Amino acid sequence: MSLCKRRGFVFPGSEIYGGIANSWDYGPLGVELKNNLRDWWWKRFVQNREDMVGLDANIIMNSKVWEASGHLKNFTDPLVECKKCHTRFRADQLEKGQACENCGSKGFTEPKQFNTMFKTWIGATEEKPSIAYLRPEIAQAMFVNFKNVLNTTRIKIPFGIASVGKVFRNEITPGNFIFRTLEFDLMEFEYFIREKEWKKSFEYWLKEQEDWLFELGFGKKNLRQREHEPEERAHYSKRTVDIEYNTPFGWKELFGLAYRTDFDLKNHSKQTKVDLDYTDPDTGEKFIPHVIEPTFGLTRLMLMVLLEAYCEEKERIVLKLHPKLAPYKVAVFPLLRNKPELVKVAREIYDNLRGFSAGGGSAFGGMTSYDDRGNIGKRYYSQDEIGTPFCVTVDFDSLEDKKVTVRDRDTMKQERVEIEELAEYLSKKLE
């Protein structure tokens, strides 16, 4: 958490006004890491597949959507309150006989169901007809737009509708940094199938979720699968499996996978009297599709990527981020900032790598940093802390041999590379 604030990954929300509980802002490096995760997900699961299309939907929907989906009735957590200090807790997260962590009392109220949806009003007055809700999930827009997608894409089952966006949950016990917050980002898709295919599809997407984690650089030792018991599954789910990560505060959900059956489409069709059947273009068969839902928490994934990458070594702290995730792919240094001849060459390399040279720049295209503060060793360690895979140093030899020193973040090994070949060299290394 200290590194995240100090280096610009995550800042406390509204900090100069004393902050607001469980509110976090993503700084210059945090927003790059977050966007890199999002873009990799979108490329892998949407753009690279012919059975997936995207959707970007409104946060506020007609409140009847949440009635049909069961959220108004079922999107609840059991709440208890300490009788002495009035601190609130989720009853299902308290062990038998556990004392209040705030005051030590063991007296709690009886559990009552607390709806975790954020309520708001549309219009100038707070009247019942104008009640609306901030979405607690992004799935419902994909169900509501099911017919629109069919009519405009002519895509065939099996297929998915994918979306990325903000969701809001009035959690009783948020916390653990950015793991559980009131406002967060989800990436998920609804994958529409025939009912008889659900088990095969479920196993396929469970493996796809795990495979992506390995691609991101996660090790198997910190990952496990956990099957939900029937009483803990969401009201729409027939089977749910979490992929959990071994955090410093215990095994916690990273990704989720649910078999939602035909619950949502069936209820929306019933509520609106709109036909949400799928018609097989080859056989003419009509049916309501069933749904497999892989859910990827973007902000939660960002936290666990940082945990997995964070390494404390003897002389340095280093974030061993996958190069595709690193906020900066390369940093360029002049050996000394007070030598104009070195600064000139370093600036030319910097501009070329980021695509702003007079000739139009190189084909490298990765985010590039320029740093001339302090000595060269401190600059290396500073870039290690934020996960920059490569550092390029222009020294006095560079003026003669037209080469630069390229340092690898993980091994700290150095190599001399021709300036003209630098962009191609870095591109191949980052692949």
C-alpha cells in the first residue's frame, strides 16, 4: 500500500478532505496498469474470438430490470450490529462466539437482510416513481439487449456478449485496500448456450480463466478453485466456482464462474412480454438459451497482480510485472543530466521510442519514461519499483559507437545495443 501511494498506483479518495472510507483513486501508474489489464482481457476474450461481441451499457437502468432479475428481493447480505458500539458486520463472516473487533463486546442484534444496492432518484424530487439504482452488476444490460444483439449481428449460438464497466455495492464490511470497495470495475460476459451443453461449456470457461491467469504471470501455488455450496450460491445460479488467490489476508475470490441457467432471459421475457427466444437459423427451433457467466473483477485483479509481482530483494524492491502489464515498457536515461551531448541523444531516443521524432518515430509504440534525476543506480531501482522491464542508458561511449546500454529488470544484466536497432530489439524482448 505504501508503494502504491508513493509511486502513483493508488491514492486514498478525497484525501485532502480527510478521505472517505474504502474509496480509492488510481494514479498515473495505476490507471496505466488497470487499462493494460482491461485491454489484454478485451483483446483475448472479445476481439480475438469470432463468437464474442461487445456492449457498453448505461449504469442506471429502468428499476423494473432489477425487479425482474430478482435483485430487489434477493441481492442481500445478513447484517448484525454490535449492541454496545453499533458497528455493523456481515453475520456470515462472524465466527460463533466472536467478539466485536471494535469494542470487544459479544452482544449482537439478530441478523436482518440488508439490500446492498445503492438507491438514487431520477429528477428533481425524491418521490417513489423516480427511484432508480446504481447497477450492482453489469450482466443485466446484456440480457436486456439480447434481442438487439441478435438482430444487428446475426451471431449464432454458442456466443457471448462482453462488457466492462463500473458497478456499485453498498457493502456492509468493505476493506482490505482495493479488494472490496463500494465502487469497482468488472469485466464479464454472458455466454449463451443450449441447456445440454452447460457442463462442457462450464469446464471450458473455467480452464480459460485459469489459463489467462498463467499468461498474466500468476503461479499455481497461489491459486485454487472453490466450489460454492448450494446455500451460498446467488439466487440465479445452479453452479458457481470461484478461482481464489492466496492474499496476505487469506484465500479470496479473484474470478467467479456461474451457470445462470435461463433465469434472466426467461424473467425479462415474462416481465416485458417481449419474445427473448433464440431461433436456430438452420432448424427453425425456438428456445430460451442458457447462460454461463465468467466474471473478472478488474480492480481486484489489479490488486492481486501487484501482490504476485511484488518482490523484496536484498538491495531493492521490484515489481516483476508481465511486460504487457507494466505501466512503462522502457525508461531512457542520460548517464549525466549536466552533459548536453548526452541529454540530446537520450532525448532523441526517448522521442523516437514513443513515436514523436521528426521522422515519425519507431514502430515500438510502448509507453516510455525519461528520467535524469539522481545517480544511475537510484534511477534503476526507481524503475524496478514500478515494474519497468528495460532501462536504456546513454553514456559517453554512445557518442562514439552509437550504442546504448540496455538493462533487464529481472536479471539486472546489461547489454550494448545499436541505437538504430533499439526499437526492434525492445519489441522482440517485450514479446
